[in-house]
Amino acid sequence: MIDLHTHSVASDGSDSPAQLVALAAGAGLSAFALTDHDTLGGLAEAKTAAGAAGVRLVPGCELACEVPTGGMHVLVYFLDDEPGPLQDQLARLRAGRGVRNERILGRLAEHGMHISVDEVMAEAGEGSVGRPHIAALMVRKGYVESFPEAFDLWLATGRPAYLGRDRLTAEETISLAHASGAVAVLAHPTTLGLDREGAGEFIAGLADAGLDGLECEYGRYPPEQRAIWHRLAGELGLCPTGGSDYHGAYKPDLALGTGLGDLCVPDELLEELERRRPAPTTLGRDFLNS
């Protein structure tokens, strides 16, 4: 059993990379992917811990892409923490996050919720700062009663303190992933905000652009929904993948490896995904400069 979607304190999870490895070993996983948002900063610690625990670590990250409606996230696998076309872009995206976070804090202050940049940085530690760290401070300061409430009332898309951020297009992300010797998988496809027909057409376009896989076995999806995405992946020639989207205390209902309790991602999905791994090139840099 494997889990190809997890987050650590390097982005917006509550557990250290070493703690994730311990949880993966305790859950009996043969492999798991560390897919922090816009960063590979947790990989060094995770590699050391995984080697000692005998658990295979799949290096990766998760990126939000620019789309007309809804939200699109791409999971990139086999992306190591070394120089490369996509790795170069991650630093730029993280810098954009910093500007966005300061503006979010400004909007919250306009509504009487005062949180400093220093407080958010301390909450995030050495990780990439994001909205979950702001939400945690909103709860701690008594501005909201719970983490979900912080998002539902203030931080989610369309709410008073929400702000967009700099993002790559789906085509750029796929190209950069391939140029870096990695593969690209569409995460939790329901967040696209499209009906079944619209989602099918949209994902077919991504497949034509080189998308490698589709996250069919997602931590919160019921069996019937997983079956729908498996059928679509088969029709489009995409590799089905799966993961819990574990964030620790920030998403306490999702357990590493099992999601809501019934997730079970088989090892062979990782084997199929690895067979699609390309050789690194310089095409990603050329794509962005064209």
C-alpha cells in the first residue's frame, strides 16, 4: 500500500518530514510521496528518515495552476531537490506567496483581525508560508472558533481575505515537469468545479498536453466517485494514482495512508507511474522563453 499525496511543515502540514516517515512506516506503507506546495524543502530530512525506516520516498511537490474556473492542482512526482527547469520556477512561486500573504494580513486587519508577518513566519517555521498558518493564528487569537471556519468565512476563494497568486498554466507545469525528469498528475479533479462532461473534456485536453496521470483514489472520495475517475483515466490513457492529502492537524479527518479510513492505494500504481518518467531535458526553460 502507498500514499502519493502528503504534506509536511515544509508547506502547510503540521508534521515534520521525519514524522511523516514514521507515520508511513507505522501504517505499513511501502512508499509515500512528499508533495509539499511549491517547495522541495522537506526532502532532505525525509530522505534520511526514509532510508533508516526502510520506506521508499517519492520526491515531489504540488502546484496550483491557472484555470478559468474552479481550482486545479498538479502533483509532480520524481522531482528531486536539485537544479532543474521546474525547480527554478518553484523559488519564484514561493516569493509570490510572500507578497500574497502580506496582503491577506492587511485585509484581515481591515476587519479587526491583527496578525503580524513575524507571527505567521514563526507559525510556519522553516516551511513555505500559506493560508493554513494564518488560519491557525486566527483560531489561537480567538478571531474564529475553528480552522474550517477561518477558511469558510475569510480565507477561501471568494471570501473577504482571499487573494489569488502567481501561477503557472497547466501546459507550463506539464512541460517543466517533463523537462525535469518528472511526471505530472491532476490532483483531486472535483476541485475543477466542472460537471462530469465538462471535467472529461477539460482533462482530455490536459492529456493531449502530456498529462501523465489522474488522482482517482483521493482521501475524501467515496468508492463510487473513485470508480468514475478510474474509468476516465482508462479512456484517456492516464495513469490512475491516489493519496490521502494528509496535512496532519490542519486536516485532522484525513489519516496518512487511509484518508477517511477506507483508502487503499496499491503498489502497482506507483510502478506504472514510474514507467512514464521521462529523461530530463532543457525543453521546460525553452517553453517559458518562447
